[in-house]
Amino acid sequence: MSDGTQPRGRQLRLGALAAALTATLALLCCTGGAGAFFLTELGGESTDMAPVSIDCKENYQVDVRGKIPRMSGYGQVQLRNAARIIKVGQEMKVPPRGWVIAVATAMQESRLRNLANRTVGESEDLPNEGVGADHDSVGLFQQRASWGTVAQRMTPEYAARKFYEKLVKVPGWETMPLTRAAQAVQISAFPDAYAKHEDVAAQIVNALAGGAARIALIDGRKACDRAAGGQIAASGWTAPIPGGVGSGFRTASRPGHNGVDIAAPKGTDIRVAATGRVLVSRCDPDNRGRRTCDVDGWPNKGGCGWFVDVLHAGGFITRYCHMVSKPRVKVGQNVEAGTVIGEVGSSGNSSGPHLHFEVHEDADRSSRGAVDPVPFMRSRGAPLKGAG
């Protein structure tokens, strides 16, 4: 089992992620050199949802006139617009992944407000929730004249339907990164801007549609909390391996264990849990500073062995330790959810083959940013097997 210590060497630290498209993150390289990565598309807004039941229900029907939960940063009108977007998706039998994509797109385009346009005079005479000035774009999705009349584009149900009609024609949209799927429909001047809304959009879909962001399509059928083995939940997450959790997060006997250990045979494929960008991919030195990751480790050897850190939308980081050999991915590489990044092994501080898996918040790779992966992954519809 891993000892839960942080990978050795100089810690890579990230500041707060900027919400603006032009922001960048300066990363301090593990070897001491400075490297700059443009990770704006993986930034995101944090928000808190008022307590609501998020029990996953595969056939829950949205009530656009019903009670709307509270969320910081989004008012009742905005969330009701999100409910209307989801309801249209349900009526069109679009899978829940499409609802998350649509809501995230409207968050970027209009902050879920039905916007008029000061350059389109007719629009200001129609019911609206604000006024923009982007070309001739109007409505929740900021659709231009080719999408319909002004009155049609400023009708949320019409706008959502047109978005879904184009989305479902995009080959492979169900499994591609959210920002690529949204961009294929919107053809925006800022193609990377949508990804940063993915996590909050999934929260909104969960709250309004009975935990629907936790649904994955298994053999063409909706299934709650079963995103594993390459299947991706509507939230955009999947379990990294199908094994069961053994040693838990910061237990009484191992308070410094900042992740969980998932048992699996040596050579089992490890899949990245969500779309993101590789921050670290290397051999972690052991307690004596040796980079001996191509052999099985042992208890008290120290180090994470061969390991990978990936930055995801919303400022989350996942870590995968004790790989059997050099990871398949490189620093700076973009990886899609479910991509195999390495294989289970026993390198580093380990007593046998397993994956040591960590989740960090606020783009903080240190122990301060670590959170319990078990409830985190369950909330994304990709529970770790054997976890209560």
C-alpha cells in the first residue's frame, strides 16, 4: 500500500484559476524550472447549491414550473431557464450528457439569461432578461439570424431545440470533451471557453433533473452510478479502474493517506477520470532519492512510483500512482475522459499491485487540496467499487 506522502521533489503549485478566457496559469516545474501552460479552458466558477436530494433517478421528469433550488451565482430565473433547456432535451430524447453540454453552453453564452440585443431593435420589445450587443445574437444561446427569427431565437424552448438538433448530428458528440461538442454547434470565436462550466452545469442538471448527471449509457440504456470501464457519466467522469477500494482516505491508522487504494491485477488499464491536461508524468523518487520505478516497490520505500497528475475543469486534479511502467501520456498533453494513461503496478511505496488514486480541489496538488475520492466520485456518477 502507498504511504500517502506527496510525490517527492519540488511541489508544483497553482494559483487560483481565472475565469476570463485570456487568463493563464503559471506552473512551477518539478525540477525547479518555470513553465507556463494556457489552461483557461480548464478553469471554472465555483458555486454552492442549496441542499437538495440528488438521488439518481433514470426517468425523472423536469417540472419547469416547480420549485427551483438555490445556487450562489445563479438566480431563480436563470435556473428556470436551465430547467427549460433540460426539459426540451428530455422531450427530444437526448441523453443526459447533452443536457449538461447545453446548459454549460448557455452558461457561457448568456449566463442562462434570455438576452435581447441593442443592435436588434425588435428584440428589446420582446420579454428579455438583459441586453447584449454581440453582432445580431440573441437569446440563451446567442444564436444569430440564420438560426431563426428574432422571436423564435428569444423563445428558450425554440433556442434549446435548435441547439440539440445540431448537437446530435455531430459524430461522437456523446463521448467527446464538452468544449469540442459545444464548439461544433456554436462555432464560437472562443472555442475553449465552454469547458470551465462543465462541473457547475452538471450540478445544475443533478439538482433539476433528479441526479441525471450521474447517468451513463450502458448498452444504450440509462444507468445511474455505473460509469466505469470506459463508460462516461453525463457529468463527464468515469472510474479510473473497476477494482474495489481497500485502504481509505486519511483513516485513523493512516492519517497521511491522501487518497484511496484500489485493488487490481498488475497490468489493468488505468483510465483518466475526466477530460483534462497532464500536469505531471514521471517517476517519483523514493526516500533515498532513487528513481527506481521499473521494479516493484516495497513498504517504506517511499514515493509514488510511476505517476500522473491531470488538471480538470473546475480546478480539480486527479493523481494516479504506482504504475507498472512509464505512463502513456506526457506533460502538457490533453487527454479525454476514459483514455488509458497507464497500467496498474506496484512501483514506489507499495506492498502489491494497486492504484493509489487522489482527488484535489482548487488546483492544489499538495495535501491541503486533497479530498476524499469516494464521495467525490460517487457524486459524479462514477463510484469506486467497494466504497460504501
